[in-house]
Amino acid sequence: MQEDNIKNSSQKKQKIALLALFFLVAFGSLFFVPKKKEIHPIRLPENTQCELSKQPVNYQFAVQLHKKSGEILFFASIGYFLEYIKKNRFYFDRAFVMDYDKSKDYNSELWINARVAYYVKTTVPTPDGSGIIGFIDKDGLNKYLKYVVPNSKIFTLMDYIREARDSKN
């Protein structure tokens, strides 16, 4: 009888331990899952060269692309950036472009997430000759277009990607 009590007690302890382990595994991940690292733009390092053209990168047209591996690539213009992502199947973690409206103020360093920026092809002489410049919002872009390049096509990064993929088919 005493052996049965010990057996039952041992089985209860095992069940409680298994139950505790189950809850730890099931709900512990809610508390112990590491947060995804925030990716922020960095200052443009001195003497930075474009990944594609090897030209010097200056703030006015600069783009930085953050890869999942942690590597950061820099481009002398949005046109070079678009060419690079097209060649690499549009795969990147995060990218930042300069707001053309603010890029002339080199102290502001207003980097914009490339996925939410608005782009337009202009006659502005960019390092790659594409004339593509970016803006943080449509208001700034429309003010610029009103005086400089009326009737220009405004697009987003997703518009570009869709169009590039459609043109392959």
C-alpha cells in the first residue's frame, strides 16, 4: 500500500512537472522572444562609393540599403538603387533615400524609408542620369512639380517593382 502511495505521488509529480513544462514552452515564448532589431539609417561614411558605379556618394541623391545579413550598401542615386534591386530580385531588408526637398540642408540628413517615399522622374542631373528624386510626402513633391516639372509621373517603390515584374512577362 505504501508502495502504491509512493507510485501515485511520483506519477502526480511527473504530471505536474509535464504540465508546468508545457505551460513554460507554450507561454514562455511570449516573454522571451527577442524583439526584431530596429533598423535605422546611418550617417553617410566619408569617402563612400556607390555599390554599382563606384562614384562618390553625396547626401543630395544618396540611398542606403540594409541587407538582412547586416551589410549596408550605398548608392549614388535612386536610379542606381532601383537598378540594383531589380538585378537582385527586389530582395532587401530596409532602404532609405534622401528627401530631395530637404537634401540641400546637409545638417538635416532627412532619410526616408524607401518603401513609403514618393518618386518622380525629372530633369535634375543625378549621378546615374535617371533624374529620379524622392520626397517624404506628396505635398512636398507637388509643390516641387508645380514649379519645376508639371505633369510628371509620381510613383512609389511598389509601383516600380510591380511595373518591372510585369515587364518581364
